[in-house]
Amino acid sequence: MTGIQAIRSFPGWQLLLLALGLSICSGCAYLGSSVMPFQIDALMSGLHQSASRAGMFGFFEIMAFAVFMMVLSRLTGRVSVVMTAFLGAGLAAVSSLLTAAGPSSSVWTWGCAILFGLGEAFLGRSYVCAASASKNPDRMYAISNGGGLIVLVAVIDAIPYATRSFGELGVFVGIAAIVALIAPFMATLRYAPSLPVRQNAEKMRLTRGGVALLFIWVGSSLGSSMAWSFAERVGRAIHLSADYIVFLSTVGIVSSVLVSFVVGALARSLRREIILPLTLVGTGVGGLLACAAWNSWSYTAGVIIYWNCSMLSYAWLLGSAAALDHTGRTGTFCGGMDRMGYALGAPLGGLIIDHSSFTMLGIAGCVACVVSIPFGLPVLLREIRQPEAETQPVSSLAEAG
């Protein structure tokens, strides 16, 4: 029996292959948010751009991702998730190479950032739609989020080698090479279940539950971004070494991967009304502890709690969107709004620090994470429980296709 035959004889081989494709797609879709510090440093060192010019690269990258994700929510399920995944990977790779090989002008680099954001949006659309169509979206999101983190860690670890080989702008070459290398595995997205023709053709609507989900999701993203963007500076302020801060982030990532896999395996026995508010509150509390840390133990606890709860809450937010709409279009739209909230978190956090303290930043971030829960969660859960035919749309965002 060959290796391929052995895999195909395994009862859940299609599920495993789909999880592999989703993990690759997830990691590539959120690559920009994770490697942005390295991209900005490369622009400043390799192209001698000012901090403000290089910082705008990150702004255009994330905002393009957010806006194009909302635009792509108009696509119907007839548009293949495999096709948009490979298109997104191609755009991400090409835009990275153009950044490395092009001139140092702001117009050029910002244009490349927008192109990279478009590629991420195509990848994000494929990821959300393929996972939403699965029989157990919560499980698939938990597992693929953990797998996506492994991809991100691999890319970050490879950046120093790319820089040594190709110079200061090697980070862009490295991103293009790794995306091109792992993109073929996204072909397994073809194992995602297809939706009925009726669901593919109907309008994409934001119901009351969808509005509640949107407020919960954006609030959590805004709050976590506000707190996490300055967590490293808090660590330095309490005299932690740079090596310890990096090591702690690695521990947080690895632990969240393991927890994601374990929770994904137990997804059927976990109740959404318990795990979703618990992880949202945990994200806020973790950010608060990290920002208001008074010693290494409180900082360590905050970082570990933040990483694990933020990853799990994101999986269950995506799963909630899938429970409302198995076509993935609601999840795609809310995912775009999520990135927009994340992009605004850092500048808002900076304003709070300039006029107050790190402790106030942690409090503001925690409040943003939890303020919508008492009002939005009951509405969301009520709509998820009721039959699909009873949902009453409050607004039609776009016509399908």
C-alpha cells in the first residue's frame, strides 16, 4: 500500500487534508499583520524611508485587507475558494517581490502594500468560506487557527536567513518564497463541502445576530490591538530583558497552538454560550495584566492568558458567523471589519499613553473587549438557536454576485 493509498484508507483523510489547506490559507491570510514590524524595519533600513512613511505601508496593507474583505463578501459560493486562494497567494508573492525590487518612492511601496492587502483578502475569503461550509465550523476554525500560527512562526523564523542572503529587503523575498512554496497545499481546499444552490444564490444579509456579532468582534479586535501593540514597551518598562520578552511571546504562541488543537478536538462538547464570553473576557483580562504588570509574574500571566484566549475567541467568533451563514459571506464581511478595528487599535492606544498611562491603556482595552457582551451575546445566541427560516434580516448589505 502506497503512502497516498494509506491516507485515503483513513476514515477522516478528507477532513485532515481540508484542515491542512485551511491552516496554510489562514497563515498566509494573516501574514501581513504578523510580519509588519519586519517589513517596516526593512523599508527604513533598506530604502532609508522615514518612520512615518514606512508606518504608512503597514496602514495601507491592513486597511486594504479590511476593505477588500468586505468587498469580497459579495462573492457567491459559486466562485471557487481554491481559485481565490491561489490568486491571493500569487498577489502576495508578486507584491512582495515588487517591493524588494522596486524604487524607494512612497507611491510604489504603498501601492505594493495595497496589492499585498488584496492578496490577503482573497486568501481570507477562501479561508472563511471553506471553513464555514464544514459540518463543524468551530472545530475547523480552532484547528486551522492553530495550524496558521505554525505557518506564521515558520515565516518569522526564516526572516533572518532571508535578510542575510538578500540584504535588508530580504524579508520581502523570503515572504514571497515561502508563500510560493506552501501555496500548493491549499489545493486541498477542494474538499470543503459545497453549499446548496439556493444558499449560493440568495442575498448576503446582516441579521440582528450578525449586527450583534459585528459589535462584539470589532470591540474585541480594537481592545486587543490597543493593549497588545504596546505590550513589549511595558515589558521593557518593568526591566524585563528583550530575550525574555521574545521567549515569552514564543511560549504564548506555542501554548495557544496546543490549546487550539485540544479545544478543536473537543469542540462538539463545548457550549458556545460559555466558551465565547469566557475567551473574550480572558482576552481583555490578559491585555490588562500585560499593560498594568508590576513584575515579571504578572506580565507573564497576562501574555499567556492573552495569547490563548485571543486565539480561541477568534475561532469561536468565526464559528458564530458560520452558524449564522454557512456561505461564509457574513464571516468574510465581519472579518474585514475586524481587521479595520485592529488597524485603529494602535493609534488609539498611542493617544491614551501620550495622555495617561499603560494601566489606563490596559483598562481601555479590556473594556473594549467586554463592553458589547451583555447586550450583543444574547441576541447572537438567540438567533443561532432558532431555525434559519425564522431569522429576520435588518439590512441587506449587498446583492449576491
